[in-house]
Amino acid sequence: MWIRLTRADGNPITVNTDYLVSIQDHGDRTLIVHTCGELLVLESQLALFEALRLQPIDRDGPKRDRRAELH
């Protein structure tokens, strides 16, 4: 899937999400690590999760038993 984002300098960029490694907050921006490098974008981490239809990890929520089977 491809998504259109905004670089930190305000210029648009289209990213192939098949090659994303990680998405992390970086101040008031979001740092995307891609197999070809890093990209700083204006969109929030939550906005990216919504565009990718991902659920954010609730780090303050209930703890999961690490031995439990993943679904």
C-alpha cells in the first residue's frame, strides 16, 4: 500500500508501506524508519496508525502474559 505524507519541510512524499520498519514519535514530528533510510514527517504517529489500520500499543494498559499465544 502507498500513503501520501508530508515531509518535515512541508513537501509531499508518497511512501510504500510494505517496507516500513518502525514508526515513532520524534518531538512534534514522526520518524519513519524504512528499509531505504529514515523519514521525518509532519503527520502524527496516531494518524499513521489509522491510515495503516493498526492499533497503537497501550503501554499503560493491562499487561499481557508473555507465555500466552498471540492471535
